[in-house]
Amino acid sequence: MNVRAATLSAIYKLPTGARRRALFASTHRRMPHFRRPLTFSDKVNWRILNDRRPLLEWTCDKLAMKDHARHVPGLHIPDTLWAGTDLRELASARLPEHWILKPNHRTGLVYFGHGQPDIEQLSAVTGSWLRRVEAEKLREWAYSKARPMFLVEEVLGTPGSAPPDYKCYVFDGDIAVIEVIHRPTSNHRLYLPDWSPLSVRWGYDLAPVEPSPVGLDRMLAAAAELGSGFDFIRIDLYNIGGEVYFGEFTPYPGSGLCRVIPASFDTELGARWTLPSRRRLKNNSVSTDGSRVYRNTPNRYRNTPNR
């Protein structure tokens, strides 16, 4: 075990508050300000530690996200071709030539498949996917409400590679900045809504400046609509030939652990975010039973494309 792995192993054994402070200090190279947060990164961590509102309860469950996004006119929702916990069911599933597999309750994990699924290979690749890493290690509460299961979706764009990811940072329905990430390099570039480029590094190397995408106005309108009602939410979208596709809701970008250079931008973005009062949080607590939010069973999605 290397030094970093050993350090993280020790940190993950700490109580939640101490754990988050240690993780923050190790990545940001400064002590956090969680009691009176000012920067965007501080406020993401404040949300992780304090915010248990129903508003966020479903925002890390990919199937629930899709249901919440369907009301936006002109926004395409990627078809869910199958969902469940037993990958052996895929042996008899009706799948297209190209498809992708991902966990419903995790982030950053995806498998590009084609043809008939090799169940043995998929089981090996996804052996750890049903674990609740974000919920248990990072203490990101909304992930604890997401149903641990797999889902298969249609492929967007060119098979075998992910299209550019447009991540819109939305504060009370107002878009402050759009982050464009290119896979698999994860190089990124931030833009203002008028597509003015920023030279801000946020955990990744900078990508070259690129022209605004076709249909940018529709993307911004969809993001603003999806983000209305949230004091902050990141809305991830795709643009395929000028058509806007839903990606996901993200309540905890980077777990608030990505260093921002220059640090002044972290402060500027934090100033856009008005956190709810503790009294408001107290009056909007959530029970530990998430069944009232998710009324649909996995059977709804098996071998049935979304309407």
C-alpha cells in the first residue's frame, strides 16, 4: 500500500466531520471553513454534512433523475433498456448492437458494450459496482438514498466513446458557468453563459477553447428549467448533433474536494450560492425510509425502452 492509499485508509476510519475536514485539507491544502462557508468548495462540504432535505433525496439515483427530467420540453432522455441487480438477466435482454452499462447509485463508472453481453466478463468488471462508496466513504447523503442496481442505456454519439459533457452550474435557476469535459482525457474548459472562455483549472488540465455548440440556447434553457427550485445543482447535459440530451443531476460536484486555481474563482462561485438556513433544514428533515420517493420497481425497466 502506497502512502496516499494508507493515508486515505486512515482518514476513512474517522468520524464524518473529521473525515470531511481531513479530506478537504489534503486536497485543497488549507483548512476548511464548514461552520461559516464562503467558497463553493466549502459550501459543497457544508451540504454533505448538513443538508437532508427531500429536495436532494433523489438526486443521486439515475433512474429517479430521468423521471424528474421528463417534464422539460425538447429535452431528450436516454432510453433505459434494462435495470436490475442480477446481470444474468442480460443474457435474455433485447439489446441493440451498442449499449452502455452503469450503476444506478454511483458516479464515474461506465462500460461500453456491444453485441450479446458476456455475463462472466461483465460480472468481473462490475464486481465492486454495487458498493456504496460515495455514501459510505465520502458520506454523500443523497447517494445513500439511491437504489443499488445496474442499468443499461442507449449509446449517445459515437459507439465506444463518450460525447463531450456539458456541466451547467445552476444557482436558483440562474446558470453561472458551463464546464465542458472531454473523455477519456477529462481535459476541461469553463465558459460563461455567453461562451466567454475562462482560464480556471478545476482538477483537470485545460482543454483548448472551442466554438459554442449548436443549440446552446436550448441547452441553457433546459439546464435553467431543471435547476429551478434548487439553491444550487449542477445539471449535466449532452449535445448530439444540436439535440440536447439529459445526463444527470449532481448535488455534490467533485465532493467539494477538487482544488480550484485560481482560488479566487472558488470564492466568486461560492458567493452565488445562498445556503438554506439551519432552521429551514430542521423543518425539512427526511426519514430514513426512501420508499416514498421511489414508487417504481426495477421490473418497470426490464427490456422496456423509455417512452
